[in-house]
Amino acid sequence: MFYAKTFWHYTAVQKAAQDAARFLAGVPRQHMRSPRLAADDAQTAMKIAQIEMSELNPGHEVPTIEMFRGTSACNGTGTRPLPTSVRVLIKMNMYDTIFGLASTGRYGLPLTADVTFPYLGADI
């Protein structure tokens, strides 16, 4: 049962990262260039991931969700070239709160989903 719970959590985290990255990959160029619009789109992607992971019970901590456009955080590119990729990184710790049989340690069992998609509106 513990392994089933672990795989369920990992699958949910991976799908949340994929869906958030898929959303960011389709953001229009105007949004990508504007710091305000880029921040709004990053918040929307964050909400997508949070909603998809809301049924999980990771334990004492809220999952960490980081979003990147290319190699920098989602904050708009201004006049710089558009990124060629978008990346969503989600980290969380899962605890055995149901059975208490598996020792997940003080910090829990770390689960990480790191998804990168090509940015569809990239300059070529």
C-alpha cells in the first residue's frame, strides 16, 4: 500500500508539472515580453499545479513549485530574445501518515518532477 501511495503521489506531481509547463509553453509572445503579464501567467500555471496536487497529503509542508522561462525565473523578457523552452520544477516530501510502517524520516520521502517543454512562440 505504501508503494501504491508513493506512485500515486509521484504521478500526480509529474502530471501537475507537465500541465503547468504545457500552459507556459503556449503563452503568447506579448505576455512573455511583459513582466506584468508574464507574472500573471506564472501565477496561473502555479494555480494549475496546485489544483492538481490539492488531493495529495504531502505532510507538514507545502510543495515547492518553481517556474522558469529558459534559464531565468518567470518574470518577463523585456527586449531580450524570447526563451526557447519553459521549465516547471516541483519538489515535495511525502510522509507515511496512514500506515506508519515505512520510515520516511524526519524530512519525508522526496519527490521531484522536472518538466521542460519547448516554447512554441520562440524567436527563430
